[in-house]
Amino acid sequence: MSYTESEERRALRAAVAELGAKYGPSYYVAKSRAGEKTDELWNEAGALGYLGVNVPEEYGGGGGGIGDLAAVCEELAAAGCPLLLMVVSPAICATIIARSGTEAQKKHWLPRFADGSVKMAFAITEPDAGSNAHRITTQARRDGDGWVINGQKTFISGVDEADAVLFVSRTEDQKGNLRPSLFIVPTDTPGFTWTPIEMEIVSPEKQFVCHLDDVRLPYEALVGDEDGGLLQLFAGLNPERIMASAMGAGIGRLALSKAVDYAKDRQVFKVPIGAHQGLAHPLAAAKVELELGRLMAQKAASLYDAGDDMGAAEAANMAKYATAEAAIHCVDQAIQTHGGNGLTTEYGVGMLAGVVRLMRIAPVSREMILNFVAQHSLGLPKSY
């Protein structure tokens, strides 16, 4: 692993940063507050190939890895446009289909992931399951030459703008045991409905409760084979954590940038407030934490792209924990640096607080990450 990104990666970052600057925080916030979508940015990023950098070349993508897609996500977030659906659609869903889908599924979906012309949501969380995937009750049963699915999911992002949702369900094997399986459900499928969840977070991407009532699907809706659901699921969770880390890092960079600019210009006692260690040191500490988290995220992406799923799992969980904590610290200190202005609409710092606070909870809580590290990294007994 190199600690210096390749020339190609740096060029990708620069190009995406330029695109992000074209839209910026004012565009993102205006869209969010108006209840509108960031379609212009998404479509342009797709047309330029940025949303498909991790899709194999034979399906119209850039042929890169999750590290390249994470760089795109981070730079857009640092420019003030954190696109949550990037974590879900091209990272989780496209990765799972590329690794485990049938050839027909790959030919149908991957070129559209590559150019951004399709969005796919991902549904695993249930009201009574939460982090315990073993308690998932959404179930698919064979019915003739197809499937019938019933169940409910909650906190599912972007269903209203998705063409389909990749559902984590359970199917019954020949011994009567239930095992996880993945199904692609188009959003216009009869019996599939969703209800928005009112949130306090300023974001163009909304959260939904999804209901599946006798939803009938062809057999081909199953991703991969009937016996590989668990491994296929895990194939998408490491990219999810890596992308969440990238988004956290980008938002942290944005907050620090705003804080530093303000600290250089604002004068109260004859010198810029950034000259005072009471503000300079906390900002410096936040920078240290952020760079450490970014480094772990790059390690996770490198391991994942090298095919080391177990090594990537540890690093991805640690990276997600570290960048979430760092992003929260960056935003909190940015607000403190701005004083009262930190909570005004004009300076655009306060609205970041809800977004980064969510990162301690989703897509995996910090408590579950600590459980993972305690058990798998330290060898302690399982606690749950």
C-alpha cells in the first residue's frame, strides 16, 4: 500500500472537486430546503463517468475500485454536496451485482449504474431487527416460477427517487432453515409501497418505511444464487462503511475549511481569532483526527480492492468509527469558532451538525463497531 495516492486518483479528485465547486453548498441547501433533488449534479457526475468509476469496464464503467468511488464521494462532500445515494446505489448495490449478480443482471443494471441513469436503494433495517440481521422477518417464498415477498423495512434512503430497491429478505432452504437472500424490487411493483419519515436533518435524500404486501417477482429478481445471500450481503457492507467514511471525511474537511477561513478574518482583540491557541489548538486537533480517519479509510479501500475481505472489514469498521468521530469534532469546533454565527443560515455550519451526528448511528452504530473490534480484533468473547 502506498501512502501517496496515484496520479490518476489525484486527477480524479481535482476534477470532481471542480464539479462540486460548480454547485456548492448553496445549491445543496437550497434543494434540500425546497424538498427537491440534486438531479442536476447527479446527472452531470454520471455523464462525466464519476458515478461509475468502480463499475467494470466491460459494463461501461471506469474499471476502478471502491477507493476511486470513495474519492468522488469525499470530494463532493468537501465541496458541500454530500450525496447519500452514492453510498447506497453505486457502492452497495452496484458492487453486489457486479460481484454476485447473474450475467443478465449485470448487463441490465451495471451500464446504467455507470452513467448514473439509474438509482437503486438498499433495504436491510427493520423496526424490530435494527443491527441484528438475524431477526429480519421479511421473507420470500417460492411460488411457481417466481417469488412472493412480504415484510417491512425502515430508514431506507432515497426510495422516492430510486428505480428499484435491493431488499435483504429470507428464504427457506430444503431443511426449513431461513437464510438471507437479496432481491431486486422495482419501485413500481404492485404491493410495494413506502411512507416518508419526517427527519430533522437537512438533506435532499429522504428516509422511508417500506411495505411489501404479497409482492410477486420473477425468479430472476434473486441476486446470485439461493445459497450465497450472506456472503453477497457482506460484499456490500464493507463498501458501505468505506463510503460513509469518505462522506464523513468530506464534511469534516468542509467544516474545517469554513472554520479556518473565519478564524483568519475575524478580529476581536486586534489580531485574527485564529492566532489564539484556545481556537487554534482545537482546530489543529480536529485536523489530526480527520487525517488519521482518512488514512484508515484509504487502507480499507486498498484492502477491499485487493480482495482481502476480512482485512477490509476490520479497517472499514475502524475507518467509519474514526471519521464519524472526527467529523463531529470538526463540525462542533467550526460552530464554536464562528460563535453565534455558527448557528446562522448565512455561514452554513450549523446545518452540518445533524448530518454528522447521524454518522455515529448509521450505517452502523459506533457501539456495534466497538463490538466488532472487541470480538474480532481483540479476541474478546462475543457480548451480544
